[in-house]
Amino acid sequence: GARDYELFFGRYAIFFVMGQLQTLITVLGDFYLLQVQCVHPFLFWFASAVTSLVFSLLIYALVLSFGDVGKALAVVIVVLQIAGSSGTYPIELLPEFFQKVYIFFPFPYAINALRECVAGVYENDYLIYLLQLCLFILLALAIGLWIRKPFAPLNHYMEKRMEDL
């Protein structure tokens, strides 16, 4: 039979492809429908593609590892990130809570990388932001490949209980 990691990546492949198609459609829409002015369009697409990879892999790993709890956790993470990672306001203008926790989420690094593409790249900032964003790939892989193993019996138990209702 297939090994655990083969099943993990095999199932994830469809989410990866869907995410990359969404990314391409969104980026093309930004350029051709919204007429976004961008100094580095290819880098903009690349940062968007990496962002899609990070978020789809992280959400996939959370849901696969923790079931419905993982779904709820993914929603909470997304909501916290939008409110607290300069998506709406600069970090410095947000409450102290967001200023302290935003570094633990991928969204600020994605936004900063995209800003570099739109306004022009300064020194190695684009690469630094992408590398920081890619650290979350390691986190997602750790959750999806190793951390989920001890939770598997609990997840199966919860699924059975949900079916009984």
C-alpha cells in the first residue's frame, strides 16, 4: 500500500493545482481587469503562487490532522490575519495584541512580498519575505506529516461519534 506521506501529497496535489489556478486567475484579473500598476508583474505572480502554496498546504494539514477542529482553527487564523497583518491598516496602527502576534502568521510576509512587486524591490527584501513565508511550509508539513499521527485515533473516534448523531 501507499505510505502516509504519499497519501498526504497525493491528496494535496488537487488542492495545489486548484490554488495555482485561482492564483493565475486572480493575478490576471488584477492586471487586466483592475489595471493594477505593478513594477514587477512576474515577481507579483510568483509571490502570489508561493502564498497560495503556503495557505493551501497549511489549511490542508490542519484539516487533515484535526478534522473539524482544524477547520475552525483555519478560519480563526484567517480572521486574525486579516485584522492583524497590515491587510487593512499598517501593523504599527493596530492594537498591541496584533503587533505582537502578527509575526507568527504567514499573511504579513505575503503582503510585504507583494508590496515589493508593486512599488519596486528594495535590496533583498522580496527574497527575505518569501523565505519567511516559506517557513510556514515547514510548519504545515510538520503538522500534516508528524503531528497528526498521535491525533489519528482521536479524529477517528470523533468522526464515528458525529456519524452516530
